[in-house]
Amino acid sequence: MTITRDEWGIAHVVGRTDAHAVFGMIYAQAEDDFNRIERNYLVSLGRLAEAEGETAIWQDLRQRLFIDPEVLRRLYASSPAWLRKLMEAWADGLNYYLATHPEVRPRVITRFEPWMALSFSEGSIGGDIERVSLTQLRAFYDNSPFMLTDAEPAAPFREPSGSNGIAIAPSHTQNGRALLLINPHTSFYFRSELHMTSGEGLNAYGATTWGQFFVYQGFNENVGWMHTSAPVDNIDEFTETIVTGADGSRFYRYGDELRPVTTKTVTLSYRSADGGQAQRSFTTFATHHGPIVREASGRWIACALMNKPVEALQQSFLRTKARDYAHYIEVASLKANSSNSTLFADSKGNIAFLLPQFMPIRDDRLNYLQPVDGSSPATDWQGLHSLESIPQAVNPQNGWAFNTNNWPWTSAGADSPNAADYPPYFNTGSENERGRHVIELMTGRNDFTPQSLRDVAFDSYLGAFAGLIPQLVAAWDSLPEGNQQKVRLAGPISLLRGWDYRWGADSTATSLAIFWAAGSRATDAQRLASLDAAVDRLTADFGSWQVPWGEINRFQRNDGEIVQTFDDAKPSIPVPFTSGTWGSLATYPGSRRPGTRRFYATSGNTFVAVVEFGPRLRAWAVREGGNSGNPDSPHFTDQAERYASGNLRPVYFYPDDLKGHIERRYKPGK
């Protein structure tokens, strides 16, 4: 197989078989950022503490409650032959990279084994397991002195509240071809961009999570898929009634019987203060509902969530080879996607909005948002919903479908599914500002082009402020003439009164509004006091309350570390868009970082692509910073200006597209 790097450093991998392509793509990923690959597997295997010390041991224990290496080994051995070949090629590609790059020093994993791929098989950035509280897990399993607090350590890769997907039917496009917007909002640099093809029908392009061998959000010649984090309830807690026998053995009540509590010893290694390795062992407990993860009011709580690594890995890979909607749904029948809604489009003109396919059937008279009584068989999951019974919008008459992590009930305008027809656990969310923004931009149009869809993705209107600023202005208007605060705030109010509620790098109103909105706004007095505080803070930090937003909100990439370090004295570029909280579809939730006055973001818009399906696919894309994690690479920040301006570059999908744009063509290790 061969790897061709285009002028942006993006790898186009061509292999004789799917396994050849997997070998090449994971080798190319390792070239771009081996550190992120290894860290993802330290997390997924429950081995992070081996690199980062005892503070990470609770994250490792949480992982090992659900992921058992011995179980994964057995699942690997019993996997379909075609999948084992891909896992073997994946391990071979990483090990060959390490063998040919002796200067690369892994922190922990010096050799990858095929079964390890099953530990990280569903590509969402924040897995379901992260809903299990680490503080409460520690309070239950820690024998050392420990005080439980309400403070939960921040999950480093929790999916930020973002991501936009839009699918448009041919009936609503100028060229009569389906369009798809792919716009995930994730932690920065969590995914790479690449293209993998094979002689066995694989031809997928898009965003791949570091260390996984499938395109997570992307497209092939006929099908495109965009995942957004879904506000559904498919992770449940069960309150267990524990009975202890005279010999100390533990049972739990289930109906009229007592069942033995499953116990297992989990031994974890961690990096000690002297740089060596130490160990801690834990006796863990589980019922048929799942592992015990905490205690509440003296009762043990078991957690049930999707744990189908083989099916998840199959679904994640096979959908990249789907030929049309029918084939995509055939793959989805594996029901191993638990956390993501999907926006879909294909070259036959089909579009769809789909909820996650893993959805347990439950008694909808019970509130599964709270722990339910595990001793009652009536609370058990009763299998999984059929795909047909899950809310969806397939080829809606209105000609478009979307999701912004909002509820499904507006996903296709008037043709959306009706909440009254479904159990409440199909949605735990609501409408959001980005959702209202999309609906306004999509309604009543049937002339979309790739460019106008790109313009939707970067539309600058901030709907939240259209509701908030008039309240502030009215509060100022109500002040008596001559009032000192009224005089003092006359200039700022005049600026905001005339604002069109659109962000821009040159917009001083955007700066003032963002700083004002950081304060309290429940009463008129609070609204005005927050404006005073915003004026003071802007003046103190930047010398004036009239500061262009682009002077404050900046993109900077100084190093290849997973946790970025920011420095106002180092080069940065302006970013005109804002947090999605205010309705911006392009999101950049910037804030002060340690030692800075300027705002920098560590999440938000990442891989953005507009795809047009037809006899010949066309696509445009951009990603945050650049595709390489090496600060010495020309592709470390070569897309930063395009990213900040929304200037998407052409995707080189076909071999003839690549002509004239090739930086290097080579075989791994050569």
C-alpha cells in the first residue's frame, strides 16, 4: 500500500485490501501524532495512571469496571474473521511505526495487540462511561481516608455541548444534488483528517479519532454521515438491596430470590513519585444490571450502559462502506451506536436524521433519570427498540434535516417526529439557540448550493443577544435623567442599541456583549451592574471598553501537548465567532487561560466539511490549526487562517484531484 500526502499534509492511503488500508492509515496517524494515539488507549484500557500517577487511578478503575482485558481477548478470538484481520493490521501498523521510529518513546504501551482495538470501538469523544462520577466511585471503593465533595474532576475529553449537522435533499438544492454539512464541535486536535481506500470497496474520507481505524465523521463516494451528541436516556442506574450472609458473602434481592453479588479483583498499576511502578488492588462488585459505581442513602447503585465492543467496532467500520441509505440502515441494525444522532445524505438523494440505535425498552411510567429499584424485575431492560420505533426523519417533505444537540422534535421542521408518540427517555434535551438559528436559516429556501450551505455554517447572527440586549437597554432607559449610572453607561448602551447582533472580528459590540453576559442578568439592577463591570474589565485589560472582538478572541497553537499552554506575548490570530451558547453555529468558546487577558479556546469548531453528492462527489473542508501534532511540521498551523475565516479548501477525493497537489508519496517505513 502507499501513502500520498497532499499539500495540507493529509494522508491519502491506498491499499490492496481493507486490511492494507487500515495498516497504512494507522501508520499515517502515528506519523502525525503518536502521543494522542497512545493516550487514547491508556484511557480506554484503564492504564492512564501508569503514565500520569495515582491521581488517575480512579479513572482507570472506572474504565476497568466495564472493560476487562481478558474479556476483550476472548471477544477478539471469537470475532468475525474479516474483523480480526483489520484488528491485526491495526496492531501491525502501530508496531511497525514504532519499529521504524526508534526515536519515538512510548510512555507505556511499547507493543500494541489486536484485541486492544476493542477497548475503543465507538468514536464519540466523550464515552458513555464518563457519566459515572469519579468522586462517588472513589468514595465507594477507596479504603484510604477521603472526603466526598460535590466537586467532580473535569473529564478531559467530555464532548463539549456542540456539533452541527445539516442534510439537504435534492429538491431544495440548486444543482438537484443532496448536500451534507459536517461540523463537529470537539476538543481541539482530538481527530485527524485522512482518506483511506482499498480494492475491496473502501473509499472513505473524513475525521478519524486518533487510534481508531475507521472514519468517524465523513463520507464516501455515495454516502455521508455526521454524528452529533444525542440527549437521550440510555444509561440507567439501579438501586440494589444487598443482603450479607453469616459468612460475609453478599447477595442482592431480585424478585423473590437472592442472587450472589459478582466480585472481581482489579489490580491497577500507577506511576510512583520516584518514577517507578506501584500497584493497588480493588475488590469490585456487580449485579446483572452492571457494576456497582457508588452508594446513595446506604444503598448500592449499579450502572447499566451499552457494552458491545465487537458490534460497535463492526458498525463503526462497515458504515464507512455503505452504498446508500438502505445499506447504511442494514449496518445500523447492529444497534451498537449509543451516544450519537446522525445526519445522513446519499447520492440517490436520500437524507435522514437518526437517533442512536442502542435504545433499551423500559416501562415509561418509571423515571429512569433517577435510580430505579433493582430488586423489581419490572425495572429491567426489556430488549432494544427496533429501528423503526425510534424517532427519526427520513426524506422529510420539507427537504432538510438537522441537529445541533437539541431535541429531535424540530429536526425536520413541520415534518419532525412528534414527542407525544414516544416514551420520554428518547429525549432529555430541549431546543437550543443554535437549533433556532438553523431553523430560521433553512425555512422557506429551496436553492441551496455548497457555498450557501457553508454560509449557513458560518452565519454570524447571535439570537440569544437579540432577546437579552433589549432588556438591558430597557433597564437603562428606565433610569431617571441625570442618574450617574445612566450618564456613565450612555456610550455602551448606545453601542449595544445599534448592534445588529452579529459577531465579527471588528465588532466592538460583540466584545461588550460577551463581557456583559458573563455577569448576573436576572434583574434590571443586575443587568446594569454587569454592564458597569464589563466596561471596567475591558478598560482594565485592554485600555478601552471599545475593543474589537478579534483583539480579544484568538486562536493560538504553541505546542503539541494535549493540554495547551497559551501566551498573550506569542503570535495568535483573531477568531470572529463565539461560543454556541449565544446561537453561533460556528463555535469557539474562548476564555481567559492561566496568565492571559485574551481569550483562547480548547474546543469548538474542528473538522468542517460541506459535501455535494452526485455523479461525481465534490467536497470542501477545513480543520483547526493543521493536521500534524508536530510543532516543527509545516502542517501544524497551516490551516489556522482558513479555520478562523471559514475559508474551506477543496477536498482531493479522486486521484485526478490530487494531481498538482502532492507533497510526497511513499510506502510506510520508506
